[in-house]
Amino acid sequence: MPSKPLTAILSLILPGLGHYHAGCAFRAAFAVTFAWALLRLGLLAFVPRLVSWQLALVLALGAVVVAYVATVLSALALRSRIAGARPSRSAKRYVGFIVATLALAVVFDVLTDATGIRAIKNYHVPAASMEPTIKVGDRVVARLALDPADAVRGDVIVFRYPKDPDIVYVKRVVGLPGDRVKLAQGQLVINDVRQPLTERKEERSILADIGDEAVIKILFEERLGDRAHYILHNEPSARLFSPQDWPANGADFTVPPKSLVVLGDNRDNSTDSRVWGEVPFDHVVGRVEGVLYSRHDGSFRHDRFLQDLR
């Protein structure tokens, strides 16, 4: 392959590799990759803190496209200047450069996760416990810069499963530290106040593509303060293993300090605080903002693209 097209392709595969192929010294070419790492860090750490998550994604995509074009043009300009004087390099030298740049990417990823610099991340949802709010096949976007003490009832959060912190769960916050929470005949009661629950038969069309069995589901709107969201309950005949009272003795569950109580919106198909208790603050990862995109039966759900959550 002619040198210029190959230079462009290598720049697209790995920023800095095209410069290295065009004749740039190792350190100079590595600096290009380092600049890319800093760009990515800025996109992950700062932009999502300043704007909506949708705008942050659009700005990030635009910045990446511009940066790729600039990198390719820069490598091609360098190749034109040195003409046929590009130094001969062995495959071993190229492998060394690739390994060094990939190691840099890994280091940046570890640092952004470990230090909390990363402000936004996306997660694939394979389970039906949060339907119809989050459907099987959704890829959701979460803001990671969430102080758990700032969580409010109704937030959908990502957290490490208390019984196995290597597993990440997503549920809705219903109880804050000190709250007295229970379910009475399927209705949420917080600090002795029954939270409004209204059946929404006229809106059942949103259940057409859920992963759980829509035919056995009753759709409700639940309100937590001034925030409303959908939840599902099974038809009475399908509640064989779904007790409608929690705790079982009818008493309140008092949320411990620095902890949250969470429930799945698909109430009769969710393993949550009713089973394994509260979520400690130090297990909270972030707050889910919306759906990046969604796939169902091999095709995209176009109506869920960049959709905010209720």
C-alpha cells in the first residue's frame, strides 16, 4: 500500500501511529497519543459536569471527529515534508510503539476510575427488574459525580451489589437515611405517608417490547413527592412468589445512616432491598440520566435514542 494512505489508516487505528510511520521520533509520536489521552480525560471529566448528558455526548463526538481529522492531516503533512526519507523500522519497533500507547490508555482508564475523575459512563442492562423505565437491551448513561448524600427519592442509581461488589446493579431510590419505609399491599409507604399509586391502563402500549411478560403486568404511575414514574405489578393470579407486604411483619424498615433503600420498578420481578437490605453510600457509583440507545430483537428502538428517564 502506498505510504500516504497507510499513514492515514494507521492514524485512524491508533493516534500517533501514523506519525510514527511517517518518520516521527518515538517520543514525538508518543506525545500525539498522550495529547489524545488528555483530550479523552477532558471529555470524560469536565464536559459532563457543565452540560446535559446528551449535549456532552454530542460535544464529545464532535471533538473526537475533529481531533481524528487533525491527526490524519498532521501525519500526512509530515509524510509529505520528509518525502522518501522516512527511516526504516522493523515490525518489532512498531509493536513496541503500539504496546506503549495501549499501556498509556489502560493507565488513564484505571486512573480515571480509581480517582473519580470520570464523570460519565454507560452501562448495558440485560435484566427486566427496572422495566418499563429501563428495558432489556437499553444502554444507559450514568453521571458518576454523585454524592450519595445528595440523592433524592426517585433517583435511579447504579451501585455495587452489597453481597458481591464486583456486580453492578441499577435500581430506584425510595428511602433516604432515617426514613421509615414499607410496602403495604404493594403500595409504598414512607414515614407513614402512602405514596400515590394510579393505574394507567391507557398507556399500556409502552409494554409492547418489554422483556418480562407484558400480559401478566399491571401498569401504574407512582409518585414520590413531585416526581412520577411507572412501575409494574403482576396480575393477582401471577403473584405466587411476590409478597405484597414488606417487611413481612408489617413493621417499618428504618434506613440506616449513610445508606439508601432501593426497589426495582418491575416490583414483582426484582431482587432489591426487600431481599438483601440497604445500599451503603460507599457502594453508590452514580445516577442514571437516560438511555443512550436500545436494541430489541436485533433492531434498534429508535424512540429510546438519547431519552431521559422518568
